[in-house]
Amino acid sequence: MGKNNADRIAKRQNFEKREEERANRLFKLICFALLLLALLMIVGFALAS
């Protein structure tokens, strides 16, 4: 009974860790996309004027 509970806790912790890593990766991707968009806008405005 105790082993089953320990396995469940370990699985939950692994799942939470993977979810956190996935969220971190998504956050970095969104930041990179926003920086790229800002850079493209700056270049676009510079070329337009």
C-alpha cells in the first residue's frame, strides 16, 4: 500500500516537472517570437521612412 502511494507521488512529481519544463520552453519561444517581431517592425519602419 505504501509503495503504491510512493509511486503515485513520484509520477505526479515527474509530471509536474515535465509540465514546468514545457511551460518554460513555451515562454522562451513566445519571448523569442516577440523579439523577432519587434526587430522586424523596427527594420520595416526604418526602411519605410
